[in-house]
Amino acid sequence: MNIEEIRKAIHQHIEAKGLRKTIQRDAIIRAAFSTKEHFTAEGLLEMARKIEPTVSRATVYRTLPLLVEAGTLREMDFGKDYKFYDPNFNERPTHAHLICQDCNKIFEFEDAHMDILENCISHRLGFTPMTKTLRIEGRCNTMAKDGKCDGRGELALGTR
């Protein structure tokens, strides 16, 4: 799905719920899908305010569930006090995540063997998966090698 298809799907969903299209919501949509990085609600607020300074925190928190309900954004819980949002799952629905527990970096990865293994296990156990999520948490090699991680304690997100 390209950005115009995403915007169309979101606007249809918003209209179906009897809500208005607003400049602020449009700035949030543009911000959310102008990045390949994972983000938090607070990160999205910062990005959206660069597009439209009048975007409020409340509007971001009310709009995020609409984007998830519309099927354009995936909400992810990585065991933090906040949720992460993944704008890439439409383009790469089978990607998985590797999360550094020291610096909070999130790396996306894909491997055809994982999909085959997941399907084989599901079939063998007589299970039809509706969604699949793989999350691996650990420590990055920087911590093991240097004894410290530059991003420790910060919300440093990235993809590989």
C-alpha cells in the first residue's frame, strides 16, 4: 500500500465512524507514514507537530486507535510502559523484531525459513494462524563487546 492508498483507507474509516477529516488528523497520518521507523505516541506527536504545530497530544492518542482499526498501523507491546507503532507491516507483513534491552533499538528482519517453520508447526498442530508475531529480546553485541551501550536509557529506534 502506498501513502495515498493508506490515506484513502484511513479517511474512509474515519468517515464511516462519523468523524471529520481535520488538518491535525491529516498531519498525524502524514507523520506516521512518512517514516519506516517504529514510534511511540509521544514520538508521533513530535513528528506531527513539525508538519502542523496545532496537533495536540489528545488528538494523537485519539487518532492512533483509528489507524490501527483501519488496518494501516500495527500496535506492538514490547513490555514497556508505552506501546510502539509499526508503519511497515503493510509492506512487509511477515517481518519480525529484535529488540535490544540495553538501548531499546528495534531491528526488523525477515527470513523465508521462519515462515516455513511457523507454517509447518501450525499445520502439524492442526492450527490455522490468523496473525503471527515474532519478537526476540536480548542484548546487542555492543554491550557484550564494550561493556556499555551508547543508547542505554534512551529511546533509540532503528531498523536494519
